[in-house]
Amino acid sequence: MEAQTGLIAPLLDSVKEYSTTSFELLKLRSFNKTADVVSTFTSRLLLAMIFAFFSITLTIAVALWLGDLTGKNYYGFLIVTAIYGIIGITIYFMHPTIKARVNDSVITVLSN
């Protein structure tokens, strides 16, 4: 009986060491994925903010320019607003496609 106890003790130690190592590996992989997702989100958010500032400035410039062409500044802003309305309606109808692509890209990042 004592011989079996002598064989089981090292086996239990190996199982304990394996489970500890596996847990540490899982923890490190989750840290890596979290860091990857956060860094991707941060860089894309920064890029989106820069693009938003650029778009706002360009929109105001185009609206003022169209206002000069039409003779009344508010006509230029109305034309630009109508263009944004058309773009918004188009994006509204493309929502399922956009959602699927974003969903696929998030799954790809998390699964690699």
C-alpha cells in the first residue's frame, strides 16, 4: 500500500504543477488579448477623433463656400445638411452589413 502512495504523490504534484502552469498561461493569454483589444480600440478612437475634426472643419468650409455661390449662407448649410441626411439614410439601411463586419472583426481579433 505504501508503494502505491509513493507513486501517487509525485503524480499529484505533477497534476498540481500542470494545472498551475495552465492557469498562468491562460491568464497571460487573456492579458495579451485584452491589451491587443484596448490598443486597437484606442488607436482607432484617436483616428476617428482626428477624422471627425477634419470632417467638421471641411463641412463648415464647404457650407460657407456653397453659401457664397448661392448668395445666402444658410442655403449652403441646408445643402450640406441634405447631403449628410442622405448619407445617414444610406448607413441606416446598411446597418446589418456594417454590424456583421464589425462583429466578424472583433471575433477575429479575440480568436487569434
